[in-house]
Amino acid sequence: MSDFNDTPAAPYLDPVNQAFLKQTTDSGAPQFEDLSVAQFRKLFDQLQEHKPIPGVSVTNFDVPFNQYSIENVKAYVFKPEGKEHEELPAVFYLHGGGWIAGNVQSFDSLCRQLTLLSGCALVFPEYTLAPDAQFPVQNEQCFTIIQYFSQHGASHGLRTDAFGLVADTAGGQLSPVMVNLAHARELKVNFAYQVLFCPWVDTSDATHPTRSEFENFTGPFFDTRAAQKWIALYVPEAKDRLSSLASPLLMSKEQAASQPPTLIAVSDVDPLRSEGLEFAKLLQQSGVECAMIRMEACLHDCIVLEGLRTSPTAQVAIRMAAAELKRALSGKTSI
């Protein structure tokens, strides 16, 4: 007798991801799309409560911006303790949070871990969140930070001969754009490597869902409905979403060819999975050295969320990213 029915099977999740999903479901918290921006920010901060990883020093200062009625952008610099006065290779971390949430505190664990594993300094721009500011403000703020450190990094104990880029989710829209803006504006900066975790690279068309958007339309956890809501808060004008500055997946092969060697790691149970893999294919087809990794049995942004990042798969992905950044910024071409 067949046990076939019309109810789709729940996706398999590893024990850490399954426990996190059960905890969040049992808590009775509303779905993300039902939360106001303020409510989601509060929830995100609660999910990211943690004890800081020791062995890292953090400094911060304001970088002049003076655009869009915003005077400065705050930048944080993570360094291994004992190396505060050494000149270290630098990695820019462009954070996710759906463009509407996230700050240095909520991404502190991953920033500290990448700093310790890679031996690099990590620069974290705290850009203005949407809808307090909207596209393209965040692009310009992050570019200003990169431009500043490319010119003045030595005074902050950073090497300026080459930089790394790391981003997750919404930051995955910002990172490839930084490379293209630097190329278009003739900023003399060498991006040696790029890591994109669960990248959000297409804001253009919510009416034709990808396979992963269809599979995860109602979740579990982060779902397609929340994604559509947050895109509208970040890029309110539909015509702007057709720009490769908002949707890197739409860049030409010529533009894509300027991207540095890249590691793209997508989560299996995530509406962003399909577009992340498509972006990896675009880079590969454009001649870019791009590795694509699918983190099976994992939820969206498993490398960032405190309740998920302890999973074996997430930890391997983080160590892999740190190793590749360390190799690329050391100038080594082989093991």
C-alpha cells in the first residue's frame, strides 16, 4: 500500500539546525513577514546574544561620508590580540540581515572567528539600515569605507596591497558591487579573494520564483514572503532592481569577469539557494575561479546565527573560508 500523499515531506535538517528550528517554532514567535522592522531588529538581536570569543581586540572610528544627509560611516577593525600594532592583511566584512537588521554586535562571533582563523584584520562597515536609508546608499557607504582603507589603511595597521571580501545574505549583494564600482571608478585596489555565504544576488523579479524560492515559500524559518517584503524596503523602485548594482546576478559576463577568485557557500534549506548557485555559475562561465559549496541540511545563514553556527557543516565552511582568505592574502598559490 502506497504511503503517498499530497503533503510535501519536511526537508531534512542536521541535529543542530533541527533543534534551532524546533526552539524557534515552539517559542510561538511570529513569521518574519508579519514583523515590523523594529520587531525584526529586536528579534535578530535576541537570536544573536552571545559571549564574545576571546583573543581579539576591536577598535572603531568614523569615516567621513557626507552624502545623502549622512555625515559619517562607522568602521570597526578586528585584530588578533597582541597584533594590534602589526601591519596585517585586511578583509572587509559586509553583513547581512536583509538590509534591515544587523550591527557589529550581532555579527561579532563570526568576525572574531574569521580574524583568529585567518590571522587577518577584519574591517566591518556599519552601514545605515533600510528603510532608514535605501538603495543605493548602502552601496556608497561600503564603497567609501573600502576607498578610505585602500588609501589610509597603513595608518590603521593594515596592508593595502591586497584585500579580501566576505559577505553573507544581503551583504552578498553589496560585495560583488564593490568590485564592479572599484573597476568602474578606477579605484586602484586589489581584491585577492571573495567569500559569499548564502548570497542574495537578485532583487529583480519576485513574480517568477526560483526553485528554492518555491520550495521555501512558507519556510521553514526564513521564507520567500519575508524576502519579498525586505527587498521592497531596500529597493522600493522596481526599475532599480533591474540594475546590476542592486542585482549582481544581472551583471554581464564582462562585468562578472572582473570579480576576484570566489567561494560561494549556499544553504540547502534556503530561498536564496538557487540564485547563489546561479551566480556561481555566472562567475565560472565568465572565467572567474569560483568554488561553489552547498551546505546540506542547513537553514538560511547558518554560519552567522548563534543557534546554527555550531553545526559541523557551518564550522567547516567557516574554516574553509578563513583558510582561503589566508592563502590568497599571503600571496601563496598552492598548499
